Amino acid sequence: MTILFLDQSGELGGAELCLLDIIDHGDHRFIDTPLAHGQVALFAEGPFQERLARADIEHHLVGDLRAPRRECSVVRQRLREIIRLIRPVREVLRLAQDCELIYANTPKAMVVGAIVQRFTGLPLVYHLHDILSAQHFGQWECRLLVRLASNCATRIIANSQATQRVFTAAGGERDKTTVIYNGFLPQKFAVDVGTTIELRRKLGLHQTAAHGGNRFTIGCFSRFAPWKGQSLMLEALAELADPTIHLLLVGDALFGEGEYGLKLRRQTEALGLQSQVQFLGFREEVPQLLSVCDLIVHSPRAPEPFGRVMVEGMLAGKPVIAPEEGSAPELLRHGETGWLIPPRDAIALAQAIHQLKADPGLRQRLGQAAAADASQRFHLDYTNRQIYDLCDSLLQSPRSRPSQPRPPDPGPI
Ligand code: UDP
Ligand code: GLC
């Protein structure tokens, strides 16, 4: 099976990290095995491209589809966006000649994939990582994507039931969609005690005479974007008024939301929380950083489509607090493998933190059950097998198989 993966971003967002795990996870490579071969067409340069290079994955930069600056009217902007599609479409058409299947991993990749699909007749898989609602996209974009996906994609992989539900409620074709969760290798989250102790020391989280022990550490692992809700966590921290609590904000603005990063720093100062909050920026050593935390908080202000950070927290054996909406109720069971709270409610978040901080036994029970549950349900071997089987089934169906030259008719025997 030869697959051409398309992705619009050069950044390491969740969709790109998910794709990296699909195409390269050491011994369990999905492509470049006897089973499948693949290459990636990218529409922007950046750290994602570097990671592909490091993993020795064939990739091609086929244009730049990063949003142009908004200095003209909406009509002109749309026109420019259409013109900017020409190069990627031409390049992807060329690359598609050697492929049997196109796999679009982001919305703009889906647009390009749909055009290429019309010309080539190749099966097109759309990995839908987004909740197509007004909280995440413009009305026009939502409608276009739902239409395109329903009409042009051969199959749609939704990253959660929450994502699938919104897609079908907006008129998307349900029969084409399958839910496949992001997959992870549990062993990546086993961090040795020595590393954790050393990192705690480096971060200043070890013994403090004043508080008689390690600082109680909360971790938030999300890129900086208003809907990811780090500001809600800061509000909850102020509400708690407990100086023994330390907060690690891990992540950075990836898609032009730099203003929000500044806003978070200003909010930290305004609330007088400077001594309790550390901004660590975007880090690669997520398992190690998870290991130093006592509690993981994910507090988005809009429904999360999947939220890799919640599963990563579970795999690290940590209790995870998340809102009772979007994908979270599918990933965590309240009181068993995590802690669900009303969304967008800083007081409820503060109360949940207070309760879990006071009960180390409960935290341990939740963390252990979460790790056991997540290492089965979200195991990469399992999710990659589902993706592989889905792609494979498309190649076997005569309708979606690319037309092959037929062998000559031997005539009557
Ligand atoms: N992440 C990371 N370094 C950071 C912060 C986050 O590698 O400093 C990773 C995190 O471990 C997770 C991904 O970025 O795998 C974020 O994915 P998620 O699905 O949670 O959210 P997205 O940002 O894609 O909406
Ligand atoms: C997108 C979504 C995030 C999801 C990731 C991987 O970035 O915003 O919720 O975890 O894709 O599917």
C-alpha cells in the first residue's frame, strides 16, 4: 500500500504528532514496512518537517498555505487563498502518480486532497481532528468542510465520538465516518525515578523547608490558545489561595496566538501568582515533565476534539481533571480513571483541585486505574491496526481502486 499523507502545518500540533505516530513509531512503523510505504506532502515548513527528517520519512514541501495577513477585503483574501492552492495541487498531483491512497490530515489538506481526488480517482481518507463548530471555525469554513468531506472523502476517521457527533449534526455523512482514537506507546511514559527526582530539583519543586516536602505540582500541557483555557487554570489557582501549589504551564503559541501568551503572563502578575507559576515553553520531554506532576489539569473553554494531553496524563499514571464535555467523558470515567468537572467553571476547578490535593490515596487510585485503562484502549498498535485495516479495505474495493491496466484477454480456451 502506498500512501500520500497531506498536512498543512509545519508546527507540532496534536494532529501532526498523531500523524508522526501513525507513520513512525520505531519497530511498529505503519509505513515503510513490508505492509505499506508512504510519503508526506507538507504545506508549510517548521519543526514538524524537522521531525519527519529526523525520523527519515520521505517528505516534500509543496507550497505555503499559512494564512495570509488580513490586510485586504474578505473576498480578496478568499481569492488569494484559492490562487495559493494552485502550487500544492499541482505538486500533490505529481506525487500522487506513484500512490494508491491519499490521506488528508488537516482541513486545508482535505481541500487539496479533494481536488486531487477528482483528477485521479484515488481513494481519499480524511482524518478529522477538529470539532467543526462555531467555537473553532468560521461558519463558512464549517459548511465547506462538512460538504467536501461528505462528498469527496472515501472514508472519514473522526478522532472521537464528540468530533463525529458534531460532524453528523452539521449534515456530514455518518456512514462514511469511523471513530479511531489517537494511539500512544505506553512504554514512552515510564520514566525512571532518578530522572524525575533530578527534574524536580532542576525545576525547584523538591523539598522546601517552609512547606515541609515537595511542592504540590499541577501540570497543564497545551499550546497557548484562548480556547485551551490556561487562563481558567490561573483563575482557579488564585481562588485556591494556597502557596504550596505550584503550576507548570508547558506549551507555547503555535498558530499565531502569541498575544495570548503575553496575556497569561500579565494575568499571572495581576493575580500575584508569579512565585507559583512557571512558563516552560514548548518542550519535547513531555513524559518526564508529566512524571514530576501530582495532578494534570486540562481546562479548555471549548469542547476538546480529542486532547492528547489527557491520555498522556493517564499513561503517566496521574489523576487528570477535565471538563465534562467534548471528548473528555469518552476518555476518562469520573471517580474511576479521572475527574470530570463542569466546563468553564474556575470555582469548580479549584474545588476539585482542593479535594484531590487533600486525598493522596484517591490520586493514586485514579492514576493507577487510568494508566491500566489507557494503555489498552489507546495503545498505538491497536489504533494503527485500525487505520491500516481501514486503508487496506479501500484498496480492495473495486470502486475505489485506481484503474489498473487489465491483463490481455486470453480468448476462448
Ligand atoms: N506538547 C508537547 N510539548 C509541549 C506541549 C504539548 O509536545 O510543550 C504535546 C502534547 O504532549 C500533546 C500535543 O502537544 O501530545 C498536544 O495535543 P492535543 O491533542 O492535546 O492538543 P492540540 O494542541 O493539538 O489541540
Ligand atoms: C487536534 C485537536 C486535538 C486532538 C489532536 C489529535 O489538534 O484539537 O483535540 O487531540 O488534533 O487528534
